[in-house]
Amino acid sequence: MQKLVESQFEKCMFAAPDRILVATDLTDVDSLVPHAIAQAKICSAKLTFIHVIPPAQAIRSQRDANPCSANSYHDPAKIIRDARLALLGVERQVETQGIPCETKALQGSVRDVIAREIRKTDSCRLIVGTHGCSSKGRPMLGSVASDLLISIEVPVMVVGHGARELVEHSVPRRILHPVSLMDIDHSSMQLPLNVAQTCRAELTLLHVIDPDLMKCINPERVIEWAGARLRSLVPDTDLMPKVNTRICYGETAEEILKAAEQTQTDLILLGSSGHSSWSFNESVAYRVLSASSCPVLTYTHEPYRTQIEVLEAMHRKVMADPYERVSISRQTDRSAARAL
């Protein structure tokens, strides 16, 4: 009983945190401030802006990306002083909105320092910016953002390159939540519903069906089953915000981004099972985070973890032995047929 109460309290705090940590490299601070202010007002939260200065041996390689260190990377004291001056302006800007705010410039490993500050401040949400493109122009996450998304246990709100200029998304009115339907129940929906209720936002539940499944089983039965399953997750009460359901089939990341555009989504709420560093760059979450034109709030969804680990093990087996694909495909088809 105590564990249940603690779990419910944690979900409430994740949905409406009273402390929010904002990690900035100072090149993205102008785009992060409106989102941080909006989130703080919605949740009545205190903000902490943090800039982490990497170890001395890494400063030289980052001098072009950080204006505070471009001409002074040999002088760590000056780097810290310049960063604190920049953050002081942010603190004053936030406090004029009536929001408590503190700022910190610290040295060390970015991941370790941010994890420590989350624990120290009891923050229940992290906001980060990310930007970058590959040599082929493909949107991608920066290495620091990727590292944080893999390692940080509290929900992480990512304001990507496509969302930086769209300030109207800072106050969510329409939230999109992709749902896998794999071992999901009403308890799994509590956090998305709480977030929508806290923001007073319209929530759309999206399920994307694998096109291969549509080929091997009666498509109408697949859509009918998925629609009924998705609707069963919506509470039958007038107290909740409006909840819509949406079914489509195709490549998952592509369909999520398409649905976000069509519904004019302000925030994508993305449940994740957690990833290893090798699997994250190939994941649906990575593709959505790197290409989304609105902020994405990610959180760890425990019920998926076991199934994802099984699927990743199957994937590794297939990559090692292509002849296993036929056997695994048949197993998947039989499992889907049983579900229907």
C-alpha cells in the first residue's frame, strides 16, 4: 500500500513539479526561457538554471560553441565569471515574471553535475535545448542531450531546433501522446492525463499500427481492435480534459510527427522504456526528438521495459543471423492473431 501511495505521489509530482531544472549551454538560453517560464507558471514551480563547464581538457574543443569561452578557454575562472554574468540576466528576466529563480555555473561532467543538482534541488523535471544537423542535413540531437535523455530518471522536456522559434508552443493547449498498447493499462495513463489536466490541455492518444501487421491480418479487425483498446483507456468522467483517440498505420516516428503537425500539437508526451547508448540513436524517440517542431516531454514508462528488452534481444539475434527473421516474423504474427 505504501509503495502504491508513493508511486501515485511521484506521478503527481512529475505532472506538476514544484522544482524545475533548466540546463543551458548559454547559446540556447533565449529559446529556453519562454518555455521554462510557461512551465513554472503552470506548475507554480521554482526554476533553477544551470550551466555546466566541462573539464579543462574539453573546453578547447567547445570554444567555438560557447561564446563565454571562445576567447578565454585558458582561464577557467574567467569562463565561470562570464557564465555567471550571463545567467544573472536570465535570473532577473525570470523573476520579473514573479517566478522564484536561481542560477548556477558549475564545473565538471555535464551528466554527473546535472544528476547531482536534480537530487540536490529535488527537481522533478529537466528542461534542455538541443540543436544540430548531420553532415547530410538530417536533424540530430547533440551528444549532451542524448546522454541526459538516457541517464536522467525524471521527465525531460526537450526544446529542439524546430521548436526554438515557436514561442506559442510554450503554453500547451494540445498534447499528443503516442501509445504502444503493449501491456498498457489505466495506471499507465495516469501521468499523461495528469499532465493534460495540469496544463488544462486537450489530449490526443495516438496508436500507430505496423504496416506489416496490416498485411498479414484482416486490416479492419486490426483497426477495430486497436480503436476499442485505445478508447478503453479514456476515463469515463467529465472532470478530465477532452481526450481524443487517433489510429493510423505507417512508420512510427514519421506518423507521430505527421499527427503532431495535423493536430497543431504544442507538446508531445513520449513514454519511453529507457535505452542503452547504442539503441537510442536508432530509436523512434530519437527521431521524434530530433525532428519535432514542438517541445517533447519524455518520461520512463516501466511496463514497457521487459517487452522492449525482449524485442531488442530478438533484434540483435536477427542482425547476427538473417535466417532468424522468418521464425521471428511467424512468432509475431501468431502473437498478433491471439491478441485479436
